[in-house]
Amino acid sequence: MRIAIPLFDGFTALDAVGPYEVLRMLPDSEVVFVAAAPGVLQDGEGALGLRATASFQEVARADLLLVPGGPGTRSGVTDQPLLDWIRRIHPTTTWTTSVCTGSLLLGAAGLLKGLEATTHWRAVDDLESFGATYTARRVVEQPGGIVTAAGVSAGIDMALRLAELIAGRTAAEAFQLAIEYDPQPPFDAGSYAKAPAEAKAYLANRR
């Protein structure tokens, strides 16, 4: 099971690392972080880096493609080497997936036309500009193995669902236990539909 995770400057760390912590436990799995060139790529804050160990040219296939999101997807939607690589890899995969605004890269690569998909709530219009139909579900599965997850933390939910589909429920539950993923947030403000107006205004003022 080869799992390919592309990196680009401006990715969101948890989009990549959250699912990685689950998917790396799949039997006989190999995770490869890929970029235009091997090296360290910086997250959206420029404070944290992850190392890509392979270039796009070196990775020609994957069983599972996981595209993270982050501020860098805004320029990524016109990054032809990245988009061309996603297009080349997709026909080789069983699962082509995204977290948060990673769905914009799938959309820009032409993979979401006519499909329901999800993304971060701030990126709904951008997602639909690529011919997708936004749905507020946390994880959206489509025929052909395309799976999209909503903002950041939803990537862990998606990874557990993928683990169930690939290795069975017992394995997925074991992986959930291994990372002690038992969310009990102190507030009920984790979706746009539920968040109080004051929280929405606070974020709007930070743009």
C-alpha cells in the first residue's frame, strides 16, 4: 500500500500529519512525502517544515493519494507541475483524497467536475468554481475512490474511514485507539452551522 502525500509551501501541517498518523499503521504501508523537488517545505505560518523525500518525477503511482490543504492551495491551483502530477497519479490510485482546501487542487486538476465534495467553509465558492457541488458533510465519498474531507481535523475522520475500507473495522478501531482519538471538545463551535456569531465575526476581523 503506497500512500503519497504531496507537499507545497503553505500547506497546513495537520492536514497531512493527522491522516498520516492513521494511514501509516495500515498493513504493508509505505508513506512517501512528495514535492517538486526533495527538501523541506514550510507550512502556512512559515514556522514548521516537513521534508519531502521524493520528487514528482520519482513517484509515478500510488494506491492512495492524499492532498493536504492550506494557504498555499490558493497559488497551487495554478501550479501546473503539481496539478499535472495529481492528474498523472489519479488513474493509478484506488483512493484519491483531500483534506480541507486540498480539494481545490483536486478541482483544479479537473477531478471533481459534477461531483459532490467538501472543503473548508471559507473555500466553498472556490470549490464550486471548479464544477463541484459543495456539501457540508465532514467526509464525502464518491464512486471511483474520490474522498474529500472538510477542514483540518476532518482529515483524521477520513483516514479512519479509509482504514476501515482498506483493512476492516477492527483495524480502524485499533488505529483510533492507538492515537487515542476520542474528541471531547470544550465548545460546540466546530462547524460554521453551529458556531456562534461572535466567533464568526472574530475570524472575519482577522482576515
